[in-house]
Amino acid sequence: MEKALYDTNVLIDALKSRRKLEGHTTILNIVAFPRALELGLTVITPSLKDYLLSIKISQVMVRRGTPVPAVDAVVAAVAINRELTLVTRDGHFERIKEEFGELKLSE
């Protein structure tokens, strides 16, 4: 999936199962799981625009009473700003999607 942004849990599973992935991940996911570089994905470094949106995401989620990890807010912002589908099994992102409907998710 060319327009995919892969979260850490999917990267780990892909390496374990030797599954090929096409698309993107973030440098934050690489920091969390450096072996993901072996998958040959395009690595995105978040921009100022991504960080500004991630602050908004964090603020909204805290106000809602469902705070999310900072890294997840940044990864969601990268997906939204680049119109990528975030491939994850992390439940935090479902909660973000409830507030930010433009976040596209897949498992």
C-alpha cells in the first residue's frame, strides 16, 4: 500500500513474519524499533506543521479525558497532513480518529 504509514507494532510483526511492506514510517517509529530500517520504507521526519497539529491533537485528547502518548499524536499528525493511511493495531489511534475524522486507519 503506497499511501500507507506503518506504526511500530506493524513494523515488528512484518519483520517477524518476513512480510514485505511498501510505503512509509516515521523517524520516531525507527527510533522505537531501529530494525525497521531493514524493511526499506520511506522514512518521514515530522515537520513543524506536523508538530503543531500534534499539539492540537494532544490538547483535544487531554480535554476529552483520553490523553495519548506524544509519539502517537505526532504519528497521527504525519498521517493526517500527508493524507496517508495509518496501519496500526494501537487503540490510541481509534480515539484520535473520533476527534480527527480525517485520520485514515487500517490494520
